[in-house]
Amino acid sequence: KQWYQRRVRAVELEFVQSLANPEYLNYLAQHNYFKEEEFANYLKYLLYWKDPKYAKFLKYPQCLQLLELLQEPRFRDELINVPCTRFIQSQQMQHWSHHFRRRANLVNNSTVKKEGEDKQEQKVEPQA
């Protein structure tokens, strides 16, 4: 039974993370998955992934934001439109670009600061 639960959790994890892909969401919309009440209920069930106990396993945490948006019928209806999915994609790219640029700046600044501290330590002469 425990093996089965782990396997189900792994499959759900993979599916939840696939929701971070706007093209996949468009595919689901075009094939009318979002019109099925059972599928909408399944999306509601998957909200348990927002719990930090489970969210820590996510590689693509933006999937949680999209899972939250998928609770809204109007959002699900809009996903059939390619411009909508392209907009989501562009927003993700901007977010990632900003994140990586910010992270690079933090790394560079900490490296420069560390080098400056090392130089300061070298200038200080020990007193006899």
C-alpha cells in the first residue's frame, strides 16, 4: 500500500509540474479537458501541493500559481486561445530572466565584497 501511495504521489507531482507549461495547458483546453467536471474536481484536489510539506518537491514552483488560476472557469476557457498561452509564456520568460539576472548580481556583489574584505585584511599590518 505504501508503494502504491508513493507511486500515485509521483504521478501527481509530474502532472502538477506539467501545468507550468502553457503549451500543455493550451493542449488540454483544445481537447476539452477543462470542460469536464471530473477534471475540474481533480485540479481542485491537487491544491494540496501548495502545502509546504509537498511543495518542497516541486522543481517548477510556478505550476502552483497556474494550478490556482486553473480553479477559475474563465481562466480555463481562455487557455484555448494561443495568444493567451503565449502571453503566459512571455511572462514566465520575463520572470526567469529577472530572477537569473538578480541572482547573478547577488553572486557578483558578494564576490566583490569578499575580495574587498580580503584586500582590507592584507593592508592591516600586525602590531608588534
